[in-house]
Amino acid sequence: MQALDRTQPMLPLRPGQIARRTHDYTRHGTASLYAAFDVATGKVLGSVTRPHCGADFVRFLEKIVRAVPRRLALHLVLL
């Protein structure tokens, strides 16, 4: 996920015209978003990290393992 900001404010509206924005942007860095969804309860377990490294992903998987009872099966879908 990228933290972006437009370089110019949104252009003013006129009657019959849709909102307009410039095409260019300023990049403010990236962040990694990890989320786990329990379909039975609707509960979401999430984590956001600034740097992008495999160790953060492993820590998130460990967090899931600690949060889920051992008797339940885990199914992971990675996108």
C-alpha cells in the first residue's frame, strides 16, 4: 500500500462537470498491511508495518497462531 498525496488541490466544480484531479502525485513511502479474517465471527486481526521484510510477515503469522485455538484449522489465502 502506498501513501500518496496529490501535488495540486482538486480542481473547482462547475455545473454539469464532474470532480477533476491532476494526474501527478507525491509519494510518502509505503507500508505493509497484514489482515486475518475469521469468517465464523467476523473478527479481523491486523497489523501494519513501515518497512517491508519477511520477518514482519512471520511475526504476523505467529500472532495468528497465538490467537486461534489449536483445535481449529487455519486456511491461508495470500494475495
